[in-house]
Amino acid sequence: AADETGTGRGLGWTLNVPLKFGISRETYISEFERALSRAVEQCRPQLILISAGFDAHREDPIGSLGLEVEDFGTLTRLVVDASSITAGGRIVSLLEGGYNVDRLAESVELHLEQLSK
């Protein structure tokens, strides 16, 4: 939930962005960008770690949040741009999930293209 922000010494360092099922792609990206901006401002990271999951793709049998391949390029570009603010462009991306093999391959390819620009 949005009000779950961590406990103890980690209080305030957890940022959850609950999204409703059926959210539009535009709203998803807008919410992601807003949360990312807030996180970078608050945390001032020196390195950004991406848990690169692609199960939000429209054709994924598990997540099905309605995103298209090009949306993962947009999301990656937002992170790359954010990394230049405090992290000197330092990013580590780790593949996490995506269960439609064809869409996963396309999404990862675009993700890597954006990371390498």
C-alpha cells in the first residue's frame, strides 16, 4: 500500500505505487515518472539498480498490466535520464521476469538499446 513506507531505520525509504488493474499505458508511465522523480529527489542515489521485470506487458500471462514493448523503452529512458541527475549515469539492470518469451525478447532488446544510448 502507498502508506507502507518502511520500518525502523528504513522508515521513509520504501515507495509503493499501487496501480489499479486496467490502468492506461499513459497513466502507468506518468505514475512511474512521478514516483521515480520523487525517489531520486529523496534518495539522491549514486547508483540505480533495476529489477527489470517485463511481466507488465499486455500479452504476459502473469502480470497483464497492458504495457506494450515500446513502453519498456520509455520507462528505461526515464530511468537513464534520472540516473544522470545524481548517479552519474550508473545503472545496473538485472532481468527479473516476463513470461511471454517473444514479448520478453523484444522488450529486453529495447531495454538494452535504451541503456546503451
